[in-house]
Amino acid sequence: MKHVLAIDQGTTGSTCLVIAADGRVAGRGYREIPQHYPQPGWVEHDPHDLWRCTLEAARAAIAQANVMPDAIGITNQRETVVMWDRATGDPVSRAIVWQDRRTADRCAELQPRSEWIADRTGLVVDPYFSGTKLEWLLARDDRAARAARGDLLAGTVDSWLVWQLTGGLVHATDPTNASRTMLFDITTMRWSEELCALFGVPMSMLPEVRPSGGSFGVTRREHLGAEIPIVGMAGDQQAALYGQGCWEAGDGKNTYGTGAFLLLNTGARRARAGGAGEGGGLLTTVACDARGAPAYALEGAIFIAGAAVQWLRDGLGIIGAAAETEALARSVDSTGGVSFVPALVGLGAPHWEPAARGTIVGLTRGSTRAHLARAALEAMAYSTADVLALMRERSGARFDRLRVDGGASDNDWLMQFQADVLGVPVERPDVVETTALGAAGLAGVTAGIWPDAATFLATRTFRTFTPGSGARAAADGAKEWARAVRATLAWARDTK
């Protein structure tokens, strides 16, 4: 039986899975990534750590599976950038992580050009994306001159891993990762000369953009014990979209992690996202269709999801473990009038108000920790519904189900409540590590391990939560949720 090695290089660690053609996870490896915070708002990774931890996790997964994979797929934390010397392969500095905010002032300077940038990239101007990070790195020492001479290379983490795995023979990325750099024109699917000039990034240092389901070279034998073709690549959220089988316009998924990431496939049509000034702060990004070719998607980021439950545990100490919230939510018939807007680091989509802060309204003498725990879970469902409603409005795509993954998707009460709020079925896969599964699917279909994407998806099973008797109560609760959000926004915008 053939196998695929899925490399999932994330923000906090590298996870590698060896997945058999029948869908079994035959081997698993994980290594934590050291984090560096040199100044407030700065977040960095050592590129050597990214490579070392990924290689160790891959070797551990292969050893546990006791088979040599036939193909490799890579997925990665997006927007994080690495810069290295073309001749030696040595990084010129630590990688700047997607969470890093050091270029906030530069982004403020760029606001008059935000519409022009959004037209080309689908992105809002924000330090989150890679363009200003690369500009900042090039402004140090003699790097701009070295880059102009062709001595330096740069890319997102996927291109760094491919460079290492192939021994410096391949410098490549895919459209999903390229679309997160603010240097890539998502209409022409090419690096933009205008955008590169704006940020002072020589195009010669950027990786070649190849199809997500395509060839990215062959690993050197000394790394994993064989020369293995790398034939799949996608950024983490797009890989999850693919791994969930969301290949057609109107297919959507939500990943409930620390925050929540919603992607809605809009097919070959680029939907208008609308910037923060238009209300919503949605992004247009590049996704993959069933063949691994480029498609479009709308993306909405909810800044706080599972982190609200972590705050109940670590900040307030009213629960001992996140899993307790399910029993607490079932123990009461409602939130007792309590609404919790967990804007602990501002509000993302669909409001995009960074000045917002967490708000709890409706407290009475009868309010208990169970009411607050239920309100935290309801907030995840209602904020998801708000983003999806805006996505439907902007895309015109039909939406008849939501596929879910991430840690909080294990909460059966929350998934049922989500179905009641949306009025459509919510489907949860048997393996919620869908970023790695998506990378495996892209690689396996390209390598012929699965004849097509549908055969790959058939190796998975899904549990379906259908809208039930709680739909009417959920609709009534949505009105109170909207009222609480209005109060949160009013507080944030009242600067007098």
C-alpha cells in the first residue's frame, strides 16, 4: 500500500503524518518550535529551528509507520517570511512571524493606497502579511544591495522547507502562499512588478510559483532516507479547505482554534471582499479546486474563539479544563440573559475594530459560571454566523453546509448549537487535523495514490449535526448577541 508524508509546519510546532492510501494515519511525529519575542509586538522564529523540528518530526513519523512514503505534501503557517543567502543557504536573520506587528507604522503610511493594493492582492493593508516584513528585513545592513545583486532569496516557510529538502535545487512556492504576501496579483496569478517596486523587493529573490498540486522537486536521500517527490503544497487554511473537500463554489469550512478561520470557496469567480472601511474586513485569497489548480475563496478571521474558553480557565479560574464547558452549557437552559463578546484583542471579521475589548452584558445576581461558559460557546457560533452571512452577501454563493475542524469542534454541544444557529448541517471529520490531511490529499492525488480528490475524501468519515429543536431559541439569542456587539463597538468608538 502506498503512503503520503504530510508535513504541517505550524506556528507552535511541526506535525508530520504518514497517511496510507486507505486513509489510516500510519505514523505521527511532532516537535515544538521555540518562540522568540525580542521586543513587545515582535514575534520571531529561528529558520534553523523550523527546518530541524520539521525534519525530526518527519523522521519520527516515518519511523513509527515503518514505511517509506511515496510522496510528500507540505502545508505551513502563512505570511511568516524567511530570508537567506543564495550561495550558502544561511538565513540572514530570524524569520518574522505572521503575528509580528513591527511594521504597523509602515502600514499606516500605506493606507492611502489600500484600495489599489486590495484590487491586486485581495488583502487589507496590515502587518499580518509578508510584504512589509520583507521590506523591513531588506532595510537592515547591506541586504538591499545583496538582494539587488541576486545574492539573497526570500519566501514563506514552505519555500524555505523546499529549499532545504531539495538541497538548494528548488526555490518555489504555490499560489495559496503567494497570495498572502501582498506582492502577488491574484487576478493574473503572477508576482506583481508594481507591488514589488512599492516594497523594494527584487523579483529575483522571490520563489517560482508552481501549481499547488504540482512538482516541487525531490528530497535529498540523506534527509529522509530516500529521494521522495514533493508534489503538493498549500498554506494551512487553504490546505484545510481542500482536506475538508470544499472544492466547489459555496463550500465552506471553519477552523475553531485560538481564533477561528472561515473560508468560503467562490470557485473561478473572484468575489468582492470589501475592506475594513466597508465593514467586514474579509479577504479574497487563492484556494485549490479538486485538481489542485487555483480557485478563489473569501476568508474571515475571528480573532478570539477557543481563546475565550482559555481565558475562563486561566484568567478567571472558573473552569479547570476546556472540556468542562460542554457539561456546563448543557446544565442550563440558556445563558440567563448573559452575552459575552470576547473581543480580548479587538474584533476581527465581520467588524474589524482593533480598539474593541471584551464585553460581558446581562449579568444579574442569578448569573453563574455555567451561564458564562455557555455564553462563551455561543459567541463562537454567533460570530461564525455573522461572518458567513457577509460572505454569502459578497459572493452570491449558495451555502448549504459547514465543515468544521480545530480543537473546539470536539465539543458536541457547540457543534449542535452551530447547526441550529446557521440552519444548515455542520459536518465534522473523523480526523480534525485537516491541514495535514489537505497537504496529503494534494500530494496523493498528484502522485496518483488516489485517482481523484473524491476518492481521497472517501477515506474519511463525517459526523453530521443537523438543525434541531433549538433553532428558534438560537435565532432569538442572535438578536441579543447583535445587541451586545453593538454595545462593544459603541464603547470602542466612543473616544471622548
